[in-house]
Amino acid sequence: MSNANETVNKKENRFDARQFIRDHGILIGFFIIVALLSIARPNFLRAANLINVLRQVSCIGIATLGVGLLIIMNQIDLGIGSTFALAGVVAGVIVSTSSGDFYMGLPWGFGYLAGIGISMLVALIAGTIISKARIPAFIVTMGTMSIGRGLAQIVAHGMPVGGFPEAFNFLGSASLGPIPWPVIIYIIAIIVTWYILNKRPLGRYIYAVGSNEEAARAAGINVDLVKIKTYLIEGILVGLGSVILAARIKSASPAAGNSYELDAIAGCIIGGVSFTGGIGNVSDMVIGALLLGVISNGMDLLGVSAFYKLVVKGSIIIIAVLIDRKRSGRG
């Protein structure tokens, strides 16, 4: 009997390489890519470049957290790129001191509040229509994508907005010691999102709705309210990322945010958030966003054309979804 128990224990304790790769594949891939880039371009691992990667990732990374919550809830937002543009130009028009009848020149705080507020409004409208009218999120957010881009052009009169006061630019361009403020804000957003997802009832409801919406309704969860609240949180995060980006580059363009929806969705999916809902965590969203940032930075250092980035990004999304299907037993 003791021999049989020892055999069972040995089998349980045996290292399963396949399972380890399945559980930690994204981290393994991340470190392999970092190692290859450091060999190809030794300056990749320099502190200045690594901080630059974090700075570049931070704005879209903040938005990726919001999109990740939606994907866990088995929802989507195709309009975050246009919302980035709209929130940025609204904030810019309010604080810009440039000459022009439609520039308001108000204090920097009004710009931040207005940019985040307009993003919340777009998310509230989308979330309400999706939950109350029961229209698929894909269709609704495809509509907000077009509306948001058009409104951005109207608000900015088709032109980039500049002339921001230094107080507005501070959070986008200044640093606290060696750490840029956008990175610090990203870290704070990560902590808050983790808290919501893991320590608040809303987080449990998001997982429940994403796993089985009808079962969640039967369990007494107000699914419509959960959807609206989650879209609102996403709106806050997208708006925050947008105004920080405008402050970092000291400009807001109605053409900004192009393909950001792909960046956010890809960051979540390659990180391990399941596209069919109910599975994922904040670390998945962060690792996925960092991986895309490292790949983009590496391609820049290698002198690869920006056109190839789109090809690589699209390929990564397809591969990640195939892996997700295989992992969930549907492939």
C-alpha cells in the first residue's frame, strides 16, 4: 500500500513541462523576445530605453485595463481609438491658449475633467444601449467608433489642437525622479483595477456575467447594471489615457488613437484574457500590453517599417485567439 502511495506522490510531484509552458507561456515568450532584442540591439536594455518603453505603453496600457474588464465580461469596445481622439481634442480645446474663437483657455484641471467626462459619457451611452436594448456590443461600439471620430473632427475643426499650458502638460511629460508621471499613473490604475476585480462585488459579477450571462441573471445579479458600471469604468480609464497622451505629446489630433482598439484588444488576448469571457486577470492585461510595447520598440530599434507593425499586430491577435480556443478546449 505504501509503495502505491509513493508512486502516486511521485506522479503528482513530477514536473510537467507542457503544463508549465501552458500556464506561463506568455512570460516565457516575453523573456525570449527581450533576450533576442538585447542581443540584436544592446542598447535595448539601457535604462533610458526601458523607461521610454514604459512611457509609450502607459497611455494605451491604461485603456487596455478597461478593455480587459469588458472582455472578461464577454463584451467589447471597438470605439476606444475614436474616444481617445475625442477626449483629447475636447480637453485640448478647453485648455488651449492658442488664438481662435473656439479655444477656451481654461485652467488645466477643467481639461482633464472634460476629457475624462466625455469618454465616460460615450461609454455610458454605449453600455446603456447594449444592456437595455440588447444590441450586440460589436454593433453599438462600431457606431460609437464612427460617431466619436466625426465629433472629434467637428470639435477640433479638423485640425490638431496645441498651445497647452505647462500645467496641463506636466502629468504627461514630467517625472518623479527617474519615473515618468504617465508610468506612475499607469501603476495606480493597475492597482485600482486589480482592487475592483478582486476585492469588490462588481469584480465577482463581471466574472459571473462573462462566464454565463443567463446563469448570472438567474442568480439575482443585475446584469444590466453590471454592464453599465463596467463600461463606465472603461470610459474613465480610456479618458484618462487619452488626456495623459495629449499632455505627453503636447497636442491633440482628431486623427489620434488610430488602431488603438487593436492594441488594447491584442494586449488583453495575448496576455491570457479569454476572448469568450469569464477568464483573465489584471496581470494578463499588463503583460500583454508590455509585450506589444516591447515588440513595437524592438521593431523601431531594428529599423522595421511602421507598416509591418500592423501585420505583426494582426498576426499576433489571430495566433492568440487560436491559442485561447485550444486552451479552452474548443479548438
